[in-house]
Amino acid sequence: MKFDLDGLEVFFPYPSIYPEQYEYMLELKNALDAKGHCMLEMPTGTGKTVSLLSLITSYQYAHPEVGKLVYCTRTVPEMSQTIDELKRVIAHRNSLLSEEEVAKNPILGVCLSSRRNMCIHPKVIEESDKEQVDVLCRRMTAPWVRIKASESSEIEGINTSSHNLCQFYEEYEARGSDIPVTSGIYNLEDMKKVGQENGWCPYFATRHVVRFASVVVYNYQYMLDPKVASMVSKELEKECIVVFDEAHNIDNVCIEALSVNFNRRSLEAASANVSKLNRLINSEKAADQERLNAEYQALVEGLTASGTIDAASADILGNPVLPEDILEEAVPGNIRKAQHFVKLIDVVIKHLKTRMRVQRVEKETPIAFLHNLQSNIGIESKPLRFAYSRLNSLLRTLRVVDLEEFTPICQIADFLTLVATPEYKNGFMIIIEPYDQRTPHFEDPIFQFACLDASLAIKPVLKRFQSVIITSGTLSPIDLYPKLLDLQPKVRRSLSMSIVRPCICPMIVTRGSDQTPVTSQFNARENKSVVRNYGALLIDLAKSIPDGIVCFFTSYQYMENVVTEWHELGVLTEVLKHKLLFIETKDIVETTLALDNYRRACDCGRGAVFLSVARGKVSEGIDFDRHYGRCVVLFGIPFQYTKSYILLARLEYLRRTFKIREDEFLAFDALRQASQCVGRVIRSKVDYGIMIFADKRYSNQSKRSKLPPWITQFLEEANANLSTEEAVNVCKSFLKSIAQPISTSTALSGKLQISTLLTEEDLKTRAKSMREAREAKENDISDDEHETGMGNDRKRMRPY
């Protein structure tokens, strides 16, 4: 349908719309009109993606001056779902427009992912090790390989004659900008298919068409990680609309993008890289002294051009984002020559090895580290600021193809650049631990350069683009995100869910049948009564609830301890009488296999229980819709490990800088993870499920208030303090009621709504009301101005 939204003509691909979708699009339009940022929380399964795409593409159509839509997702499946929804939206819009209008306003939407997801070369895609895909690609597409191939010579023992080059990349280079992709919506498979039909590389072709596409969908890292963003997103215009979908963990993504960790093995591997670089330099000097001397000039020119030296061809991860004054400076003389630079890196690595010989935890700021570095080995910070750029330039000059081999030294260079950048002197902490906290009896020192301020990574994005939209189904409490991200949104709102009848049944279990409080608090984890009551609850649920049940524990260690106790108590044996049992492990292959078998058990009617961990793979990216998840149980509150030195440093920084209390942030973080876990079972309004929060602390109002509105609106006060037996009875009652059809008499009595959908006629009525209200407001303003003018006239005419 097509409807008017506060003066904007919106093309929506469905015949009706939910009220929350209408409100969501209205708030989104207000933010775009104000040319500002916004934060919106919308209930899970209510059409957030299609609402976003319909509103923004309609806004682009009505306002051609608006830039492209850059839609950032977390995973490749989410990327594909977004493109599929975009296809539906644009197909509907084209069906309502004339052929002339469609031709006048073409739209191009593409997905951009890594080589391993887009390569079509038959020999490369046969490689079982996905990490080798990049290596094999560079061996056939690197500029020096192609030059040598044209001269029919060999490099590093590899025959680089024309038949060993990538014919798809060669065709792409031959076609140049004449690539037949000017309109249409393409997901990854579509681009691969078009590439095969036309004989050109879909990866490099997509990177080319991103410049003029209307909609670009890619991973968070392409926007937030400075090393990748400087290469992929550098040409995006200010007028772009940037969307971060499923952004409930965006602060953690920002922190990870600017953090670097390495251990003793990494330093040893970096030392090996130094030795190999010295051998390559000596060999290169003997072969071509002139080209090695010219390398510095190429570096300076590249830095002046924002750190890109033939990036499209060489595709080496670009430089970290550096202030312009650094780019304008000359590279210090003591690292201009390749051997001098490698020697400097070698000295720093030896210093780091010495620093890691610690017996207790050491913490220091970047400024203190640089002072220590200058005092002990006489190295100033200025040369270090160019370490990453200088290393990448050297690797290009030495024609290194296997960049993965040099990952350790690249990691060291990345750390040196970050620690020496003046803008990063605050918001970071260096923490050296003598052992991994997970294995305290095994000496394995780890060096951590930890970012404590999430705003440092997203600040360039917020400054660069006029509208950044942060949205998710679990942003509650939404008031804390602006502090964490140093964001001043024009619009900020959490929406509730409109319902025909309650489709979810949240409840809080505070005690067992023996009245023992149930909790995952550290001092109660060894309490066998708590474990026994948790087991009794699971057994009763397995007896009463059909199909799939998903259980989340606070950590792998806690899950292992509880499952071990359950085995000794015979709980697992009782559960297996009613359902099959599957467990998430740290091995991704094992977990994937367990998920497949879990779904098969639910499909065949046998039913199954899946035991998993909050903050794990299953809690973030796997949906348990329909019969795959009729009930989700959260055993405890998934707080972070509070003895982590990095977490403690971040809590102190948040308290000192943003006035966020430690308990406030920890509760916020734990409850958003809990919401994300329970939200796995409800993916649409026609779905239904039971949500059980099994911990007495959830009954505390300070915890409940941090849950999203679309959960708390269904949480009845009577269900906020239940025993395990009472919870099972509530589950049975809910399943019985949800199985009954909705009678018209019940709906008309006022207990239930017949429908929550808004039709095109309803929207016309709303548009008319909004138009009349807007006109009345304008008239009031005009009357006030007129009266003010009359008053001024009287004052001027008043005799003295």
C-alpha cells in the first residue's frame, strides 16, 4: 500500500501495518527531518526491518538530495534478510509507479562482504581453510603479480603466467567502470551469479559499485573499525543515512575495534616476522635498490591521500584513523629506511617481552607506557604513530602476498599506532596479567591494550554523517546509551507491542517448592537445594510444554557445574524420558551439529531441551521461533565476570568520566543480555512463547524496570514472585488459553481487540487528523504573530 505519513508518501509492501510500525516510522521521519541522530527500540518480531527500509527509501525518493542508505548488520544471514526485505519494498514501489518514474529514479542495492563469501574462482573456493582464500586471491590479483605475469616471469616460486592469474579479476580490470550493474537489488548470491554470467569478480565489482549505490548493506566493522573503514567507507558522503541494526551491543563492538591483545606466543611469532622481513629486505636490496629507496615517497603520498595507496588492487587493511595534523607531518627520518624501521620494531618487541615478565597484574595509562618506553630504550612516540602505515607500505614494497603470516607483527604495529596517537591518550588502559584468569595455575602472561570508552570508535561516524540510527529490540534501558556513546539523539523512544491477545507469558520464579530462594549468586552456587529446584523446574517443564525448550545459564562454568549435579541427582535421566537433550559447547562445529539435531527432534514431534549460555553464539544469532522455542528459561542473571581487570578499569572510567555507577552499568549490561536471550523465542506476532526468569533478583523493581517495555507490558504482578510449582501451573494455563480460538463475543466485550492492524483507510484518517492539527498549529502561530504585530503598532502610535 501507499500512505501519507506527516506529509511523506510512504511505499509499504503489505496491505496493513501495525500501530508500532507507524509510530516507529513517524519517529524515524522526525529524526531525518531534523538531520540528526536517533535511538529507537521496537518489539521483536513486529517488522522493524521493513519499516526502516520502507521509510528511508521513500524519504530518499521524496528528497533526492539525501545520500545513500548504509545499513550495518552483525552477521551474513542478517545481511541476506535485509536485502530480501529491500527487494520486496522496491518491487512494491515499482508496481505503483509508472515506467517513466521508475526509469527516472533507479535504485541500486548491494551487499559487501569478505572475499571468502564472494569469491567465484573454482580453485579458490575449493580451499577448505577459509583463511587461505585471501592468500590465494592476492597471489592472483596483486599488482606486482600481474606485472610479472605479463613478463612471463616467476615470483617466489609461483608460476605467474597469464593462466595463473584470476580471469575474473582480469575481466573486471578490463571492463573498468563499464560494469552492467546500474539498478536492481543484489544479495551476495545474486552478485556471484551476475559475476559468473559476465565473467568478472563480484567482490571487486561490489567494492566499485558501492560508490554510486543507493543502498549498501555490510558488517559493523566496515564502519566502526578504523583499519577497515578507512579503506571501504572513506568515500561515503556526509548526507548518508547510517543504520546500526540489532545495536544492543554496539558499545562492546566499538571497544573491541580499538582494543589489542597479545601474549608471549604472539611476540615470538612477531620476532620471527622481523627476521623474515630482514631477509626479504636484503634480498630486495640486492635485486632492486632503486624501488626500495622510492618506497618512502610512496608512503608519504599515500598518507597525504588519507592512507590509501592502490588499496583497491592490493587490498591491504588500511591505516587506523589518524588526525589530519599527523597525516600532514613528515615521517620521522629514523624509520624512513626499511632496515631502520624493522630494527625499531624489533627493539620494541624485545621491550614488550621484558614487560611481560611480571609476577602480578600491572596497569598503566598510554602516557605512562610511552614515558617508560622513552626512558628505557630511548624511543620517542612520534615514530610509533606511523608504525602501521609504514609496515603496510613495506609489505607492499616487498610484494608479500601471504599477509596472514605477518599478522603478529601487524598486531604489534597496530598497538604502537594506537598507543602513540595523542587523541587516544584518554579512554585506554594497558593491563599486563601474569596468567589468564580462566587458567590461574598456568603461567601465560597476556598484554592487553584495552579501550574503555566506546564513544571513541563511533565518534567519527557521528560527526561525519548527518543521520545515524541506532535500533534494536532490546535497547532498554535506552537512557544509558547516549552516555556510553557520547550521543545527543534528536529522537529517543522505546515502543511497546500492540496485541490481539498476549502472545508471550513472562514470569519470575523466586523460590523452589521447598521455599528455598533460587538464584545464581556466587555465594549460592554451591547450594544443592538451588540446583535441585532448578532441576525440578526443568523436569516439570519438559513434562508440560510441547516441542522445544531453551535454557540459558550465566556462564559455561556454571552450566557445567549444574549439569554435573543434575546428572548425579538423576535430573537428566528424568528429562530424557520426555525430551531429548542437547548442550552448547565452546566448539562452534559441535554447537552447530547440536542445533541441527535439536531442530530435527522438534520437527519430528519428539521435543528437545537445548542448554546454552548467555553471551554465547546461541544467545545472539540463533532464532528459536515457532515450535523450536515454546519456552525459554534463564537460570540466573548473566552478569559479567566482575573480577576481570579490564571490566574493573572500565567501570572506574565510566564512573569518573560519565558519572555512571558501577552497579548501574552492571545491571544494565546483564538485563540487556537477559532480554536478548528470552527474545529468541518470539520472532513474530503469530508466534507465542513462555519466558521464565528463574532468579529471585528479577523480582526487584530495579531489575524489572530495565527490561524492555514489550516484555514488562505482559508481566503481571501475580507472576512476579512464583515458586517452581506455581510457575508450571501458569505455563499450563497459558498454553491452554493460547490454544483457544478468539471468539467475537469475547473481543467485543472489551477484553481483546479484534485486530491491531491499520488498513489504508485507517492511515488516511490518521493523515487527515495530523494535517488538520498541523494547520491549526500554523494558524495559531500566525494569530500570535499578528497580535504581537498589532501590539507593537499600538505602542508606536501611543502619544507621549
